[in-house]
Amino acid sequence: MSEIKQDAILSQRLLDAQVGVLGSMLIDPDTVPEVLSRVRDADFAEEKYRLVFQAIQARFRAGQAIDPILVRETLGGGVDSPWTSILQGLMDVTTTAAHVDDYVDALRASVTLSNLRTLGTQLAEADRLEDAQTLLDQMRAQQVSRPNVQAMDMAEGLERFFDRHNGEEKPQYLSWGVPVLDERIFAEPGDMVVLGGYPSDGKTALALQFAFGIGRNHRVGFFSYESTRDKLFDRTVSRAAMLSYTKIKGNQLTEADYRDLLELRPQLTAPQLTLIDAAGMTVLDIQAYSQAHRYDVVFVDYLQKIAAPRGTRQSDFERVSAISSSLQQFGRITGTTVVALSQLSRPDRDAKTKKIRPPVLSDLRSSGQIEQDADVVLFLHREDYDDKQSNRILKIAKNKEGEAMDYVRFRFDGDLQTFSRIAPETPEPPAEKPKREKQPPRQVSFWADWGQLPGHPWGKPVEDRRHPDHQT
């Protein structure tokens, strides 16, 4: 099809959609509020139609009645003015307002396609890389359409409440693989969860463990700004197959190791988890890629590394604040759960004890906006900051929909990239009054919380295949 013919078809579609939307508003004023919530005056390419839309919009905002004669008066025309035939023509062609939603959808689609074609032409003519990147960002923004306004009154809210809480279906929240977390964190589509920690505390390893488990039931995208996808996969294999990460990196796997990996192939490939090299990607890039691949959950490692929009100059505080807000809005608009890792500002040592205190919300690096945007904030830190082999503490510092919790203790095996929960002998301490454990803890398998896999080494005694330097 020739370019001229394509332009003609697109122009006709856009024209038909504009006529349908305006005709519906003139025929049935009850459609005006819904249309105004979804359509802007800039969507009307024809000036005469844009002016009609603006006249209807002005009357609605002023609380004035809307009909063809009053709209014509607002446009400044009398009986004999051209506006009479224009308005009459809109209603004659439309005939009914019953299909106004379809007209609005067609208008939005035609406008988006028209804008993309215009930007594509400009992109083809760009002679500087920076200009081309700016145009690409504008094209991605076009693909993220403005959502419909979602609202309900109290009567509808009560009906929806009864439907949602009828006792027939159990609510589905993300499972973190740790019962004590699942009982407290009710993460839903569109929520933002922040996992913060000091460097080398194991944030990425824990996030990969979460992502692998969540991937059993959801599409998950793991965007890494620190590691390549191959390195992330090596760490995943180490943990899932209980193989020494040192041996993997040294290319020292034995025949027995390979046999176990072949047996575990179905379990290793079952999760719907994609590992993505994200260096240089902006939030808009993450959103466009996630929507294209229909991810339910997105992990970002880590938030402070996300690139600022191209062509902008901001302070570090402004950049991180904008990135946090953009991630939160991305999740809310698309219904994607966002799990963002965050570095923490390292506090000074206590003058008396010389110890580093556990992290608090104000330690989230570069911006307090992160705390504001997050629905849940988790902190991972070492029991003894100066001992890298120390047990890890996971704390729920903020939880909009559930209880905060002072700590869950884990043993972190760096050579197997595995977190194993240390179960206390006494009941889990409440958030308000945490109790100290009186007896030595016993170690339980973190993965047992997800159930044991048939034929997997976790379910039977196996030889210790860790590197000799890491065996105890």
C-alpha cells in the first residue's frame, strides 16, 4: 500500500472518530463527563472540531446545559452561521450515542498512530543521536496511554465489597516463600515494595530467590543495573541446585553436578522469570518493555542506578525522587507489582558501642520520596555489621496493609547463594514488643516453605559439593 493511501485511510479513521465522539456528546449530554475524562482537545486534528469540543468542555465546567443550540451560541454563531451546518452534520452522521465508548477508543488509537507516524518521520530525519533518543522516549510515552478514571460511589463500593469478600475465593497475594512474611505482607497488583540494605548484605541474592519463587505463578521481569544476565543465572543455578558458586565461576563442575542439573532442568526452567541487562534504561524503558512482555511483577536492582530521562539535568535528589514516583505510577497505572531494591546511606558508628545500628526509613539513600511511594519497605542487614558471615535480619519497616515486624533471622550461605530461615524456639515476637530468643536457634530450609521438589537434592541427603574453602 502506498504511503499516500495509508495517510488517506488514517486521516479518514481519525475524522470518523472525531465526528462520532462529538456527535454523541451533542445527541446525549449524559455522555459528556465520561468523554471529558478520556479525551483532550489536542486529540482533535480538525480545528473546527477542536473548537466544538472546547465549547462543550467550557459549558460543562461552568455547569451550564449542553445542547446544539447552546453550544452554537458559545461558539459565537447565530442561526445563519456555518456552525449550524457543522453541528447538524455531526449529529446526522452519528445518529446514536450508544457507541460512544467505541468512538473514544477509535479516536485515541487513531491519535496515537498519527503521533507515532509523525515522530517516526522526525526520527528518520534526525542527524544527532541525542535527538533520536529524545524522539524514541516520546514514542514510548505515546504507547503509555492515559488510563480511564476509575471511581465508584458508596453504594457501588458496598456491592463490590460483598462481591470481593463473599468467602468463596481466597484472595491471591504474592507469596514470598516465608510463611511469616506471607502472613503480614499482602502485596497486590500495582503495589510498590522496596527492599533496602547496605552493600554486600545479600539484597540481590534474596531478590533473586523471591523472584524465582514468584515466577512459579506470575510473569516476572528482573531488571539488573549491576550484573549481566549470565551472572544472575549462575547465581540462580547455584542456589536452586545447591552447587558451589565458586565452582561455577571457576568452571569446575563435575559429572555428578551435570547429572543433577539435567535432572533439575524442568524445575530450573519452569519459573516465568526473565533476566534483563538494564544498564542505561530509564523508567519509561522499563515500563514499555514490561508492558510488551506482559510482566505481572517487576524487580529493579537497584533504584538509584536507573538512568534519568534523556535530555534532563537534575540533582541526585531530584533524579531519585522522580524515578521513585515514576516507578510507583508505572505500577499503579498498569497493575504491575514493582519490587525495587535500594541502597541505604551508611550511618555513623555509635560513639559508645562503636556499632552500626540497624537501618531505619530515613536511611533510604538520596530521597525521602522512596519511603512515601512504597507500600512495603523491607530492610536486610547483618546482625553484626563487621562480620560478613553474620546471620541476616529481615525487617518489615513499613507495611500499609499489614503489620510491621522487627525481624526474621536468616542464615546466608554466600557460596550457595541461599537464605535459610532460622526458626526461633519461641513464638515469633510481636512488632511492638520484640522478645529475645533464649535458646540457640535451629536452622530450617527456606525453600521448604514452597514445598519440596520431587527428585531434588533438598529432599534427600547429598554430599557437600561446596568449594573446600566454604565447607564447615
